Amino acid sequence: MDEKGSAPDPDAGYSLPAWTYSDPEFFAVEARRIFRPSWQIVAHDSDLPAPGDFHVLDYLGESIIVIRGDDGEARAFTNVCRHRGARLVDGPSGRTRKLVCPYHAWTYGLDGCLTGLPMAGSYGSLDRSRHGLVPIDIENFHGFLFVRLQDDGGPSVAQMMAPYVDEIAPYRFSELRALGRVTLRPRAVNWKNIGDNYSDGLHIAVAHPGLKRLMGDGYGVEASPYADKMWGPILDRPSANLSERAYQHFLPAIPYLPPDRQRLWTYFKLWPNFAFDIYPDQVDFMQWLPVSPTQTLIREISYALPDNRREMKAARYLNWRINRQVNAEDTALVARVQAGMASDSFTVGPLSEQEVALRHFCARMRAIIPQARQHRAPAPGWSHIA
């Protein structure tokens, strides 16, 4: 019995079964039970500086537009005209004075209200107030804008990050500004493999020699109810690698960070598919959006506080060079795992007691989709009777 008087979970020390990383029916259940109720990041508040500025996020067959209203509020709507369902705007971002459907010119204000209706008299007593754009839940977490398709009573982003809110406070998230544009990286793997790899601390010393040189044995991992935390201090001992050694040399003192965070890299992975990478010199978000059972789109962008020091510019460039190599290594690793999972010989794998984040993630997945306890895929149609 555990401390609550319950029998120990026989699956607690094991990974999710391989079939859940490629099965179309399992993927469809994930879409309904995990992703529709989950918060997804769209942009930073500063990315929409003026009324009419908008950003679009496409995932799971939905298109969500986040747009700044004339009153300064950022709102979210489905990017769908209420007349015939046509997509309203194209592209990842833009600016507009109003939203005009390119099909029949139904027109909406920046607050989503239906303001223009060609041949209005032909629609009888149509109540325009009932045909505005469909609103979507939006949350501003310290300047970052998140949306969710469905409210299932789950926690807000603020509640998920509550254990760490004091820790991130010095980084002044709300004052950050984009360093570039969002990059999109398609990967031929299941979304869970990317998240598993992100929270896996055991592979750092084996597969990321650069991080090992920078952090030594200082990499740590912990899990809270809805967020994993990983961290590693940058050593003073010069790396043998030129880019890493230059980053150690050029990284300047950061006046708004406490001493223990001046040379610390910290990562937070939030349920189910999003992470903040927090460095002394910049902050970025990484989001892995499921496309199919074996296709995922990584969405990423960096932000920082204004700092024109030459040393800071050098540090940010070197950070990019270092992490470009880390990303290349991780890309090869997750592809290797996805390929290996296709073998009929592999079902589940044992998890070390140190793999606390992976154990926690697997337990949550099994709680939401109990069929994830089955080491082999159940007969087709299981989701309709579950």
C-alpha cells in the first residue's frame, strides 16, 4: 500500500506502450481528451502592439485567431466565418481594421461582432448578435498569450506554473520582445516522443556532449503536478569547444537577475506539449503540435529584454549556435526511438527512479486514457465503447 492506502500502481515504473506512439485511434482520443482542453501558446502580448494586429494558430483541424481590439484587449476567436464556414484570414500574422470574409464579405469588428451583412434583408430577421465570431478562451500569463478550445475544468497556465512563479519573476516575462520570427520544424515522430525527450535528463551526459561540457554533472530534473523543471548551471571551466567557450566568456552580467541565476539555464515543460527555455540572455518557447500519429510540428521563437551590449549580442548568437547543435542531436534521437518503436519486440520500457518527469507524464496519460495500460493495442473500435 502507498501512503494513501492504495495498492501500488504496477505500471508506475514503466513507459507508455509503443503502440500509443503510432496508433490512429489512440491519437484521436488524445485530440479529444488531452489537446482540446489544453492551453496552447500563440504569441506574446508585445507581438500585437496595435489594434487590428493578429496572430493565428492552426492545430487539430482548428484555426484560432488572436487579435487586438480597439479597446486594447486581446481576444481569441475561431478563424471561421459564421455564414458558410470559410477561413477568414491566411498566414501566421497580420494587421487589419476589420475581418472581412473573402467569400461573401460578411464583416466582423475587432471584438468579433458581426458588423456587415451584404443583402441583409434576404436573411429575414437574422439576429446579428448571435452570429458573431465564436470566442475561444484566452489567458495572458505574464505577457504570453494562450488559448484553449474547451474548458474541462483543468488548471490555468498560471496554476500550472504556480510552483515556479517566484523563480521566473526576475526574468520580467511581460517586458520581453521577440528576437525574430516563429520557426516551424516538422518532425516525423509522435508528439509524445518529443516531450519525453525534452524531460529526459539521463540522455544529457550520453547524447549531448556540448551540454555535458557546459554543465558537467549539474543537470537536474524535478516534476510538479503540471510542470517539469530541468536546470543546469554553466560552469566557469572553459569548454574545449570554441562556441561554448566563447559563450562562457562573453555572457555578461545581467543586472536584473540574482547571483544564482546569472549563469543558469532552466527549462519548464508544461502539460501537455509546451516549454519555456529560460537563459540569462534570452527566453524562448517551444511547442510541439500533433499533426498525425507520427507527425509533429515544432513551433519556436526567442524573446529578450532590450540590451544592445556587444557582449550580449555575442552571447545570444552563441546560444543559438550551441542549441542548434543540441536540436540536431535531439532530432536524431527521437527519430531513432520512433523507428525502434515500430518493432513488434518492444512494448514498454522500465523507467529509472531518477526519471521522475517521465514517470509523472506516463501516470497522467494512463489516468486520462486507461487503455494506455495495455501493452499491446486493443482491438479496433475500443475508443467507442470505452
